[in-house]
Amino acid sequence: MTTIPSETVLETRHYTDDLFSFRTTRPQSFRFRSGEFAMLGLPQENGKPLLRAYSIASPNWSDDLEFFSIKVPDGPLTSRLANVKPGDQILLRPKPTGTLVLDALLPGRTLWLVSTGTGIAPFASVARDPETYERFERVVLTHTCRKADELQYGIDVVDGIRRDPILSEIVGNRLSHIASVTRENAGPGTLEGRVTDLIRSGELFEASELPAWSPENDRVMICGSTAMIADTRALCEDAGLEEGSNSAPGRFVVEKAFVG
Ligand code: A2P
């Protein structure tokens, strides 16, 4: 059995009782494209490592790695991961992979990053990658959660972009962040409703001051639950977009948000 390399936890941050992020060291040899995922986990007493797929939330230029996780009550991995502290070791398998990458999309004008829940993680990476803004004129990050406090991670990522002297210069006003909640009243600056409903009603396009999706201009990345992906995929197909992959780039790509 090959041993899985371990990395050191640098920082943890808890957003709600169920959502947390953590940063770890990054081995020099660990290469990835923004939007990819890796197998990450903890050792077990029986000697077998417990690993799950985790999207890398940090961009590929970052010296360390960031992950955003849900805590599943009694979940064998996430309930333990939620307790890690700076200095602890986690297992991280090299060779990340995934389809939520710029290479899987044809050139276009606007990139839509459509997420629910922890599905925002790969887009936290893509939205912080300067290459995204070389390839697209506009980027719209959508994040829908049940409750407002679950939106905080995405708000912090976008605030971080605006505060970063280099990134803010590159991004300018070309990134829009559209957040919505579905199970409580929306506060200021937040919409109400599922992203799929906001697409159907046109509210998403109104809020981002962009026209509805067209095969010429728009490219979409989708990350959320199985049901959310199915519904958003159908809307992409209705708009005449076709799915892409690493080997055959297209007009939209999907990946399930992993844990949870
Ligand atoms: P809703 O509250 O209406 O179910 P979950 O935690 O269940 O994955 O949900 C995260 C967010 O995704 C919630 O706001 C939820 O809305 C929304 N959602 C769930 N299913 C779908 C779907 N099929 N299409 C779009 N959004 C969805």
C-alpha cells in the first residue's frame, strides 16, 4: 500500500454549526488547475485511511490550500475533520482532477459560476484565478443557501478579492456576486429563491445586468446537489448550451458538491 502524504493544518474557521473551512500547507509538487478536487482525509484506528473528494477552494497560485466543508452529523470523516486544529495533520492524496476547469469550456464572454451550499468551493478557486479574467470579460458567481449565515464563506471570498491589491486590479468591476436564500427572508443585497427560479424569472439576469444565456456569449459551471445539477443542466440545455469536458470543451460543465 502506498502511503498518503500528510499536510499540516494552518487555520480553521467555523461559519455555522455545520459549515467550516480550513487551510493546510501545500507540498511544492502539488499541482492543480483552479476548480479541481483532491482526495483528503484522516487516518483511522484500523489503519485504513478515510478519504473523501474535496474541491480545492484556493486558487492555483496560492502557497497553501483551502477547503470548505459541511459537517455531517455522525459523518465518519466530516465530524472528525470539523475538530482539526492548527498543527494537526490531514492526509492529502496528490493528483487532483475534475471538470470545473477553464480548459473544459470554449471561449466566451461571460462565465457563470452557479453554486448551492458547499458547491461554492471550486468557484472560490476559479473566481480568484487571474486566468479566469483573461478568458472572460465578466464573471458572475451565484450562491444559494437555505439561510443567510450559510452565505458568509462566499461573502468573505469576494471581500478578499476586493481587498487584495493585485486581484482587485485584475478583477475590477467584472465580478458580480449574486447570493440568494430559500428558507428565510432575504436581507439587503440578497435575493430570495432557488437559482433555477431566478434564471426562469429573469431575476438573475436583471441583478447581474446581463442578457439571458446564449450559446455565443455564455459559459456555465454548475456545482451543487444532484437535483440542483439536474435542474440547472436542463436550463443550460434549454438555452442551447452543450456540456463540455476536459477532452471535448463545451458551453457548460457540472460537478456534484461532494461531502453532504
Ligand atoms: P430549498 O431550500 O428550496 O430546498 P441543500 O442543503 O438541500 O443542498 O440545499 C442548498 C440550497 O440549494 C437550498 O437553498 C435549496 O433550496 C437549493 N436547492 C435544492 N434543490 C435544488 C434544485 N433542484 N434546484 C435549485 N436549487 C436547489
